[in-house]
Amino acid sequence: MTGKELDRSVHLQLRTLSKENADGVAQHLVMVAALLEADEIDAAMAHAETAVRRAGRVPAAREALGMVAYRSGDFARALGEFRTVRRISGSDHLIPLMVDCERGLGRHERALDLAQSPEAKRLPTQEKVELAIVVSGIRRDLGQTDAALLALQIPQLKKSNQPRLAYAYADTLLGLGRADEAREWFQRAADADTDYETDAVERLEELDGVVPTDLLGGADEEDEEIEDSE
């Protein structure tokens, strides 16, 4: 890890630091991303905290710490870091995650207020998609399943490149007992999901009554039966 793997926008943020410090922080940020990908949360947290100690006014460092806290379920800490990023960068791109943090803290009304703020309405397309998914989840938490479905009916739902949105729509339809429509949308999600972001294929198999066979597990059981008979 050299640190050069980071996006150019992050390197621009690091230009406020000395070269030696910037190089070190960059390496820590690369490690955070790699360790999160490997689901090694504690190790990612150590690198993120070090990055913040060395570059507390760099938005990318605070965002990295917030992301690790979010992944670990520490929503209060994550929300604090995301608010700091928003304050020092002036960017609203973390609003969907902030709304989800409020949801995780059980503050559903505050979450919905933020989701309906003027800043949220100005988000770019992909952030709007993520926000719709979060808002739909909040509505389901509140037992408002019809409203949850309505929250997902945004223009991007008609696109063929939104697997997570199609998946959320399918899951909500299923919650309403509309299994045939749900199957159609799980299929759309599966067709669009080239990066395997969802388990749409498994959900389709479940709806179709397909039971996966563990061939290796079966072989082990047969071996055990042979050993027992011997």
C-alpha cells in the first residue's frame, strides 16, 4: 500500500498537510478501505483513528472513521463524524448515511426530517437512490409498509442499473403479500446485479421453492455414516 491508490480528490485534500504526513495518512486511508472490504473492522478502526489523529481537519480522514464506526454499528460515533465531514467540507453527500444513523439510534422522526430537508432534495442521483432505500426502511420500521413502497417509487426505479433499489422494492412488495410482483422485481435486481451487491438470486430460488444442495456437506455426512457402520 503506497497511498497512491486513493482518488485524486482525496489527494487534493491531503495537500494541506506536509508531504511526509500526507503520505502516511494516505497509506492509512488505503488500509481502512482494504480492511473494511475484508470485514476486519477492528483493524480498520485502528488505521482510521490514526489517520484522524494525524489529519483531523481532512474530510476524507473523518469520513473513513465514520464509515468504520457505521459498519461496526456505533451509530452515534458515525453520525458525529459524518456531521464533522459535512461541516468542514460543505458537502451533503453523506446525508443518506446520516439518516440511517438516526434510524439506527431509534430517532425515526429526526431521520425523516433530515431526509426531507432542502439539502437532501438537491442530492445527486445515486445519493437520492440510497436515501430512498433508507427512508423506505424507516417506514417499514414504523409499520407503514404502503408508505415504504411509495418511498421507493422514484424515477430511478425505472432504470435497469439500480439493483439495490429494485431489490428493496421487491422485498417491500413481498412484505405486502404481493409475491408475484415481488418475484418480477427480484428478477430485475438479479439481472442488474453484476457486482453481486444483493442476494436477489437466492431470494428468487426461495420464492420458487428451490432448496440448495450442499454437495460437500452431503459427502461428509456419508463419510461419517460409513465410519459409524465400520
